[in-house]
Amino acid sequence: MKYPKLTHKFIEQVDATPDIKYPLRILQTYRENCNCKWSTDTQGNCDNELFKIMNEHTDQRAKILDKALEILKKYMLN
């Protein structure tokens, strides 16, 4: 199966320095990767039903990660 292009470059590595902000960097990287969407044209649109669903699931994951990041940032500031 040939995959369409992604709208952004996928981040493959996280700074794994063992400090208090390590969990935050992991979640931020996963969240940033939620901006990578499958695209079948040059404008970032997708006309393939399977890839549309995959993009929708990515949006749902992004919302969950946004909430988790908000909680973790509050925790780290205290």
C-alpha cells in the first residue's frame, strides 16, 4: 500500500535527559506529532476515507494530550 504524504515532519526522538521535565518533553513530542496529518493533495486535504478517520483519531489524541499537558505543567510549577 502506498501511503500519502504527511503535512508535517514526524518527530522521532525525544530529549531523554533524566530530569524532572522528561515526562513533559515526552508528552509535548507526542502532542507535536499530532500535527502530522495524512494528506492526498498539496493543500493538506485528504480524500481517502481511511486516512480521514486516522486524522480524526489524531485530533482526538491531541485533545487528550492537551489536557494531560495542562495538568502536568500545573503540577511542575508547584
